[in-house]
Amino acid sequence: MSDERSSIVSLGIVIGFNLGLSLLLLWLAGWFWQWRGSLQTSERELSIATQKTQEFSSKNCPPVSRATPIPPENSLSVSTNPE
């Protein structure tokens, strides 16, 4: 009777361990799947925001190539000769 009871207990421990491990792996897989989906959503939102920013700047900003360059400070010639 004692031998039969200990085998039932050890069988219950093995089944419980396997069930717990399976649930843990399922939870980890679900967490990874959700994280992967949110990552793809972030990339998609970022690309949409970048596209809208480029469209806005191309419509509302003047071209930068027409701007006059600022000369460096040392290029200004100041005469210090008192003559």
C-alpha cells in the first residue's frame, strides 16, 4: 500500500511539473508574440510619421539650397592701421 501510494505521489509530481512547465512556456510564447506585434506596430507608426513629416516639409519649407552661406569669423578683414 505504501509503495503504491508513493508511486501515485511521484506520478502526480511529474504530471504537475510537466503541466507547470508547459504553462510557463505557453505564457512566454504569448508574451514574445505580443512583444513582436507591438514592435512591428511601432516600426509601422514610425514610418508613417516619417513619411508625413517629409510630405509636410516638402510642401511648407523653402529649399535650403538658396540660403546664403555664413562666412567664418576669421574671414572678416578689419584694418587696425591708424593711418
